[in-house]
Amino acid sequence: MLFRSVPPELHARTRLACTHAVANCVQAVETLCTAAGTTANLVSSPLHRLLADVRAVPQHVMVGSFNDLDAGRVLLGLDPTDPLF
């Protein structure tokens, strides 16, 4: 199987899209929990666990909000500051 490297612009756009999608998912769950009111605060509520789980996702190195900076740098033709980018 032949593997080719991904062009930097495509890599940056993909990481940016993933970061954006995760941020919007978190916002959707937070909106749902806000609409549910204090019910979402009960440890016995499925919303309580869902909110905790979804808030953990943006902490991942591949989809954290800090990717915006390096994606922008790459799209401007600059090198990313994160060696994992």
C-alpha cells in the first residue's frame, strides 16, 4: 500500500474543520443542558454525564481550540508553532 503525505493546506483545513465541529458539538450540548435547567445538574441525570463527556473532547490535541492558530499560520504559508501539527 502506498502512503502519500497530506499537503499542508489540506491538513490545516481538516484540523480547522474538526476543531470547529467539536466546538459546535460542545455548544449544542451546553445549550441543551441550559434549556433543561437544574435537571442537568443532578448527578443522576444523563445530561450531567453527557456534559462532562463532551467537555473532555476539546482537550484532545487533534481538536483543541489552540489548533486555530496553527491552522491559520499554515494557511498563510507559515510554519506551525506546534511540532505535532
